[in-house]
Amino acid sequence: MKSQDTPFEGGPMDGRVLPVLLGPTGHPPKTYRIPVPDPDDGPPTVYVYRRVPRGHSKRLGLIQGWKYEYDPDDTSGGRLRWPWSKPSGKPGDTQG
């Protein structure tokens, strides 16, 4: 499998560069989750990072690479969002 050195920004991994496996399209995953075990045998803490473009080329505006930014307010729950699925309720949204 192919991997790419990808920088991380923000959160506890700020400034680190890790090799991330690339998918079949040649891109790293959209989210990167890092589970950290709790020393007191509690549930592990999961740090979530989102993939963002590192930069764009001047002439064509193509993405030159990827980086991960820390997302402390992850609300996705790690689930896939299919286009045909029902919209999820937003926090603070009152229906009824």
C-alpha cells in the first residue's frame, strides 16, 4: 500500500508529520481518528482530525497536497453520510 507523509495542525498532534495510508483514489481519508487509552481503565479519548487542502497551484488552482486540522467538536460519530439518507437533527433544532 502507498502512504504519504501528512502534517497535523492543532490539538495534541500539532506540528507532527505522520505517514498516512492512501485510499484507492490516491487520497488520504477525510477523517483521521486517534484513540488514546485512558490510564484509569476508562473509555479511550478519541482525537479527530479533518482533511483540508494544504495549498493550491497558482495557474490551475489544483490541490497540491493535504493536511489534517484538529476538530474538537466532531459530531459525525464516524458514520457515513449517504445522499439518500434522511437528514440528521441538528443540535438546538426543535421540530414538532
